[in-house]
Amino acid sequence: MMNMDRYTYLFISLFLFIPWFIIIFKRPDLRRKVIKTSLIGGVAGLIANFWYFRDYWRPPSLFGNTVISIEDFLFGFLITGISASIYDTVFNKKYVKKHKKRKKFFGNLFLIGVIILFIFNNWLGINSIFVSSFAFLGFSIIIVSIRKDLIIPSIVSGLLVTLIIIPIYIILFNYISPTYWDKYWLLANTSFGIEVLGNIPVTELIWYFTWGCFAGISYDFVSGSEKVKI
């Protein structure tokens, strides 16, 4: 089972590649958006585990245990590309430039996010999964307070991303690696170690929802684009 555990993190990305590829194939007009956001997400995935490995999980990977690995990039690459485009794909939306670009504003949000992690996680000791999830949710609220047209896309993107990951997690963690979270999840057997639908941590679903809310509208906010019906 340990050998299978080594590949489980990679399997998440392999499963995520399916909806990512469907989006690319079905919506060629979104390919530039998907690729661009995916690359940014891949880099973010490498950075994020600086915090997550400290206090949230310590998964085995192709390169060893609790080390930055190719899985981190692949996961960030795929989940971000999906989050940024799933709403447009499902509801047949395109985007037109109608608003002010906010690259500098968004860059400041990124810096604030890093500062928040250092203060609340590294200094105050609040678990990184909660700090990051609340940051994603808070940034989403800030964005939609400026761009009210993005309220529905944000919420729905979060829900869609969560719905995509649930069957993947059911297959992986109920049948392929059912003891995975007991071994590598640092919140297991704590008051926060709540699981649903078998062996799916609630914290994972919270993370996916809040990340979907944030990543689902970030590109439109930065580029000044508005979603319209094709």
C-alpha cells in the first residue's frame, strides 16, 4: 500500500487533467486564458507547500517525502486552469474588456496573502489550511465588492471545483488509498480531522471551494474582462 501511496498525489493531477483537457478541447477561445492561469498556478503550487508541509500534510511523492516535487507544479497548474475557466465552459460564457485592469491591485493582494501566512501561520501558529482558505475567501469578497458582476461566477466556480474534486477523492481515498489521510494528514485524530463521504477531509473541500471562488474570478478582475453569453 505504501508504494501506491507514493503515486496518490500524482493520481490527483492525472484525474484533474481530464476536465482540464475537456475545457481546452471544447473551448479553444479560452486556451490562452487557461494556459496562462495554469502556469501561474503551477508556480503557486510549488510555493504553497512551503506552508502546507509544515503543519497540514506530508505526502509521499515521486521525489521523496515532504519535498517539493513535480506533483506540486502539476496540481497547481491543473486546478488553477480549471478554476479560472470552468464557469465560462459550463455556462457558455466569453469575456469582453469592459472594466479597468487591476494588475497592481492584484499584485498587492498576493503580497498581502504572503504576509497573512507569515503572521497567522508562522507567527501565531494557526494551521496553514485555514489561513489560506480564509485568505482566498477574503480576497474573493474584496474583488466582488469592487466588481459586483463577479459575485455569481465566484460562488458558482467554487461549487463547480468542489463538485469536480469529490468523485476524484472518492475513488482515490475510499478505494485506492483508503488509509492515506490517516498516514499523511497532520490534522488526523484532531478536532479538525473531520471526514465526509468516506475518507474525504472537510478541510480539503473548504480549500477547493475557497480556491475556486478566488481563482474563478481573478483573471477577469486583473484583465478588466466581463463574462457575457456567447
